[in-house]
Amino acid sequence: MRALPVRRIATTFLCTALLLGTAGPVHAASHDDPARDAARDAGQGAARIAPQAPVPGADALLAQTKQLAGLGGVLTPVTDLLTAVLKAPDGKVPAPDLAKLTDAVKKGLDAAKAPAPKGPEFPGTAADTPKLPLGGAPEAKAAPLGAKAPLDVKADAAAALQKAVDALVKAVTAGDPKAIAREVPAVITGLVNFAVATLLGGGLPKPNLPGLPALPKPPA
């Protein structure tokens, strides 16, 4: 009868040994080796510190994007003004609304007049820069007397559009439907001129849609 407790004790030790033998690898697997932890942390740190390469040509693309954004910043407020005037009875827009619409137009034109940041140009956006001969640039020749400075088509178009908008606002304020009917087409024409001047003179890529007519070159 005494052999039974001994057998039970032996069975208990055997079960304990089996449990420890099974749990040991699990415990070791759940706790990484310190050297392996250090290597992993070093790799993650290097990934965080490594500089991120910019998009190739990002400066030029950003400049072109800002040119188009400036165009949209003018088109929307001017068309909002025209819509409000044409929908109002006899073109009579309430003074607070007219002031708000006019301010939006002015802000859009002022933002569009700001020079866009210049980046590296892409082929098709501007004429290739001629290579200078060895020894430096040649001496610049003095401009002849009476020579005109190069035209800034976009700035001229913005000024003409602002002038047309001012004339329309004056007609709306006076409550003159005939004058309003005369000034609205002038604003539309000025808006078209500004859009074309931006597309031609803003350093944007040439359109390549088949069937489009050849665009004229802006005056030098």
C-alpha cells in the first residue's frame, strides 16, 4: 500500500517536468533577445532619420499648380459677381453683398498678380536657354533709346479686368440697368483675356489635345 504514494509523487514530478519543458520555449520566444531588440530599434531609427527624397521636378510643378490656382481664384469671384448682378432685379445687388463680392474679386486679383516661385523649367514651357561661350557671358548691349520694355501681359490683363469690374460696380451702385448691360460684357471679355494671358504667359506646359488650334505666342 505504500507504493501508491510513491507512484503518485513520481507522476507529479513527471507532469511538472513536462509542463516546464513546454513552457520554456514559449517564454523564451515571447521575450526577444536583447541583441535582436537593439538591432531592430537601430533599423527603425535609421528609417526615421533617413531623408525623404522630394518628387522630381517638384519646384516647377508647384509653380505651375499655383498659376492655375491663381486663375481659379479670379474666375470664381468674378463669375460670382456677374451671377449676382444678372440675377438681381434690374441688377440691383444689396450694398453689403456687393461690397463682399467686390472685395473677393480684388483679393483674387491681388493674389494672382504675385509672382510665382520659379523652379527648373520643363521642355515645352519656355525657350531653351542658349549656352554661353567659354570665358563668361558676353557684354550686354545697351538698349536703344526709345525702346519699349517687355510687356507683362498677365499684369495688363489683371489691371484691365479690375477696371472693368470697377465700372460694373459703379453702374450697379447707380442702379442703371443700361449701364450694367454695357459693362457686363466688358467684364466677361476682361476675364477671358486674363485667363488666356495666364495660360500663355504663366510658364505652363503647352496644351497637347489633338484638334486644338495653335496658340499665339505672347508678345515679347
